[in-house]
Amino acid sequence: MILSIFFFILVGMILGLTLLAFNLQRVLEILLVHVMLIYENKEFRQMVLKNLLAHKIRNKMTSLIFSLALGFIIFLIVSYNLQL
């Protein structure tokens, strides 16, 4: 019973963090562009931001698949260690 409760808590946390990453993706993209390209000129940063905006749907799907896969791998490792 405790193991099933732990299982549902982990699944809920994985889904919750995936949704959080999904919603904060645009803000993090803008922040990373400004941090990583601080020494580049303004036009280059605007071009990168427009490119990210143009590919927004594809980037969101890739981000969603990546975060779910990573969460699933972490879940498997935790479940395996718990079984040992």
C-alpha cells in the first residue's frame, strides 16, 4: 500500500514538473538567449529570439517529449532502488 502511494506521488510530481517546464519554456528561452549571447550585438539576439518564436510549436513538443522521457528514466531508477 505504501509503495502504491509512493508510486502515485512520483507520477504526480513528474507530470507536475513537466507541465511547469512546459509553461515556463518561453521565459527560460528568453533568459538563456540574453545570458548566453550577452556579448553579441542586439540584432543577433533579436534574430535568435525570432527564430525561437518561429519554431515555437516544434520546440514545445521536443521539450515535452524530453522532459517526460527524463522523468520516466528518473522514475525507473528510483523505483529500482526502492525495490532493492
